[in-house]
Amino acid sequence: MKRVMLTVAYDGTNYHGWQLQSNGISIEEVLNCCLTQLLKEPVQVIGASRTDAGVHAWGNIAVFDTQARMPGEKFSYALNQRLPEDIRIRDSREVPADFHPRKTDSIKTYEYRILNEEFPNPVKRLYSYFTYIPLDEKRMREAALLFVGEHDFKSFCSVNAQVESTVRTIYSCDVAREGTELIIRISGAGFLYNMVRIIAGTLMEIGSGKHPPEAVKEMLEAKNRAAAGPTAPARGLTLISYEFPVLKEKTGEQAAEEKSEKTV
């Protein structure tokens, strides 16, 4: 048996999220089906992030075990011939057999896009949240910086979330404007259920002038969901990437060994 890691991109519009669901088709279900057909053996992928219905991804991660002799890097080509056009494998490779994407330290990056102009743009309706209310990105950027660091994000977590701790570490949080679009980009060691969407909803309220930027401190201290802003719609959210330092370290060691062998 060997373990293969997939970097998965998808348009989440037509799916009921990542995880298997009884009421609709999911990304996980499609991957399991395609891999099982390809390899002629039952396959169940393990996803790094269980994105919600309507959320998109450019770099979600999944792993699976197989007895197939196919090299890890070839799975992307084989799967992309079978997957629907709204799901694609951007990369595939073999990883250590004990690698688990949800139990390994990682840096996870999300983007939330807001279309901020007078009228909706039908071309962008599936990939951004539209609001005609003027948003001040400077105020939003000032507030975004207050999320950086280790905090208790209970105010920014769905009340239905079942977790041992609501403390999380955010490495960066920024707001940039590209024309009439505002992009919130946030990286962290991990996120609570709906955390990024609640942060996005809160930053939009601050951008509209409903709260001052420094109100973020009070929201964090409150540790109460009612203290923060609304949960922004799923369609504006995209999981951009996962970084696993342990894989980079092992890859670097392997490269050094290969270079040494060639030199000898």
C-alpha cells in the first residue's frame, strides 16, 4: 500500500460541500467514485478541509491509499480525464504512509471576494459576494490586522460547532482592492466552523461604518457569537492553499540525498 496526496481545485456551486451527504452530491463522493472506477478497488479519500456547500477551492488536499503501481504523479492525469469539468486535480504525488492532512501542522490560506459596485456582475455572481454599500478598505485593513496572533475566536465561530478549544492562531490577515473587488486574504494554523465567513461579514460591517476598526478587540474579548458580525455567504469564499512544513522538510532531505547520489 502507498499513500497518494491530491491537490484538488473545484467550483463548489453545484455541490453540497466536501463531505459525504445523504441529501446531495459532494466533492468527496465524486473523488471516491472516480478513484474506485480507475483503480478497480474501493477507495475513500481523506480531505484536509471539509468545505461547506457553495465554497470553492484552488488548493484543498486529499489523500488515499492504494495498491496500484501507478506513480503518484500520474494520478492527476488519469483522474482529470474522468472528473467533471468543475473538479480538477492540480497535483498528485506519493507521501509518507503516516501522513494525515488533518493531523499534521499546516498553514491554511483563504480568500473572500466582495464585489463592491453599483450593480451586480452576472459573470462574478458565483465567486464573489455583491454589495452596493460603499466599503472603506482602509478601515477594513486596519481591523483585519487585529485578528493576527493567537486569540480565542469563540465570537467568530458557529454556535453549533463542537470543538475542544476555540483558540486559533492567525498568521496574516489583509484586505486589498482590485478595481471594484475587495479581497480578504487570511492565513492561519487552523480555522473554526464558519470562522472566515464571520470575519468577512464583520469586516464588511466595519467597512460600511457600522463599527470602528478597534471594535474587533471588544468582539474577541466578548467570546460571544452575538458580538461579531453576520456570516457572509459561501459563494465568496475560496480555499486557496495548504502548506505542510513537514512535507517540505522531507522533500528537501530527499532532494539533498538524490544530489549526493548523483555526485558520487
